[in-house]
Amino acid sequence: MLEYFLTPDLNIFLFLNGLHSSWADVFFYWVSNRFIWLPFYALLAFFLIRKWRKKSIPIFIALVLCIFLTDQSCNLIKHSVQRPRPSHEPGLCEQVHLVAEPDGTLYRGGPYSFPSSHAANAMAMALFVIFYLSEKRKWVIAGMLLWVLLLSYSRIYLGVHYPSDLMAGWIIGACWATLLWRTVLLIQNSKSKIQK
């Protein structure tokens, strides 16, 4: 029964990982680098502060907590499940297209792949932005989801995650983001009722 699910996962991975070129190697290596997105994160923070003013403080606290919980959940599951990354899987790693890091070594990631922390954290952040900035701005929803897909695909391209790793990450990130968003709403509503 497990083979029924794993075979399509592997086939999709090999197909998507096989769509490579020299320019894409460089592009997706940097897309996958979390630090390259710092200006983007700063821009999102600017828009959140501009819209929510003082109310942005609990939003940022919840977002930081959300990313922390998402990341730690993924790490806990990774070390419990211990599914090897494609780049570390014996018998498969020879078929996987790997990308060279700036120092020339091949990027392989850590030992375990399920679930993807990159995908989970990206989804958590994207949903927070959508929850707080998408009103009357439908392009925010499309833009953030495209960013999640681009970042997630980079993990397949680099040979370090299967599609199911990404989907599991999206679910974890979405669950934590929704839970923390609802918590902030609950706190804000309670304060409003007390002030009245």
C-alpha cells in the first residue's frame, strides 16, 4: 500500500528535479537561501506596520512564534520519521541532479527530508501576510502563494525534498499560521470588549 503512494512521489520528484540547466542551478540555489529574502521580509514588515500601526506588535510576536513552532515541529517529525533526503538515499542519489555551492561542494542538505521546513515556514509566513494584508488586495494572495511555490520547487530542484515533503510542510505551516492568527484575533477581540 505504501508503494502506491511512494512511487508517484518519486516519479514526480525525478521529473521535476530533471528539469535543470546551468542558469537555473544558480537561480534556484539562491531562491532556496533564506538570507537572500531578507529585503523581501523587510518590505512585508513595512506594509504590516503601515497598515496595523501599534496593532502590528502582537502580529509580529505571533508570526515569530508561528515560525518557531513550525520549524520545531518539522524538526521533531524529521528526526522521528527519519526519511532520507533524495540526495542521501542510497541507490537514488546517483540519479539526482545536485547543485554546487559557491565553494564547489555539492549541496545535499541535512540527512532527513520529511517534512520540508522551508515549505512549512514559507506557507506559515505567506498565510500571515495574506490574513493581514490581502483585504482589497487580491494580488497579495497570488503573490504570496507564487512565492511559496517558487521556494518549495527550489527544494525539489536542489534534490533535497520529495513533493510529499513539501505538501506536509505546507499543511504544518498552514495549521500553525491559522492557529496563531485565530489566537491574535481572540486576544484583540477580548481587549476590545473590555475597553467597551
